[in-house]
Amino acid sequence: MSWRKERAEEIVSNKLRTTLLRLLMDNNLEEEIRMYHNDKNKHVSVQQSNLEAEISFLKKKVQAIETDIKSGKGKPFHQEMLDEMNQELRVKMAEYEALAQGNTTVDVSEEYIASVKYDIRTFISLLDDEVANRQMLHQLAGKYISKLLIQRETKKMYLTRHFMYDDTVLFEKTIVIEW
């Protein structure tokens, strides 16, 4: 099949309509945003979990050494070990706090979600119009489509959709369309 601009627009329009309709169902839009955010921050959660384990381990060791020192079983080098462990504990706790502050949860207002859903419905109705309002269609497309790559050799299109809130990417997903 030869590549034509009209055919490419038709294929993209049909795929967009389908994926956007899915986002309107139930709470799919909110769920997609939540899943995207969780995936994006997965490494931070793993780091936090590892630090929690290290902090817990260090606290137990510090407590054991302090108990030994108080009961008179402490050796001369125990105080030095205790100081080193307390220093390491402070460093690990500071790392944990820094991660916790950087790992903010996404809090999207209901008004924003309602606005996006309204835009999606408008966009779909524009796609369905016999005589499309090209200017409005392009304006809405530019708001929610960040990239379209067409590879003629492989007969694939890569369409990247995204939702922005202020300067934050709430959701970004690339769909592959074959023709």
C-alpha cells in the first residue's frame, strides 16, 4: 500500500478515537495517570524500601551496642563503633528524607480531569464531523499529542499522547499503529 497523507490521517484519527474513548470510560483517565506516575517513580520506591531496611538494621545494632555498654559488657572499641554507626544512621535517614521529599504524589484536581474529559469529547466529535473544524482539531491535537512518527519502511506509526498539568507530565504513552 502506498503512503498517502489522507490515509495516514484516517488511520491516526481512528486509533485516536478508540484510545481516547477508552480513557473516558469509568475512571480510566485517572487510573492511567496514577499508573504512569507509579511506574515513573518505581525506582524511588525501591530505594526507599532498601533504605528503610538499612535504617532498621542499623537501629537494632546501635541499640544492642548501647545495651552492652550500659550493662558493662562493652569493650573499649564499642564507643567508636557506636559513633560510626550513629553517623551512618544519620546519613541514611537524610537520604531517606531527601527521597521522600522528591517522591511527591500526583494530585490532580477534579476540575482538571473534567476539563480533559470535555476536551476529549470535543476532539472525538470533531473527528466524527463530516466537515471538520481543522483549526480546532489541530489545536486540541497539539494539546494532547506530543509526537507522531511515521516509518514508511516498516509501515508503522508511533503516536505519543500526553497530558500536562502546569509543567508536569501526568501521563505519556506511545501507541504503535500498523497499516
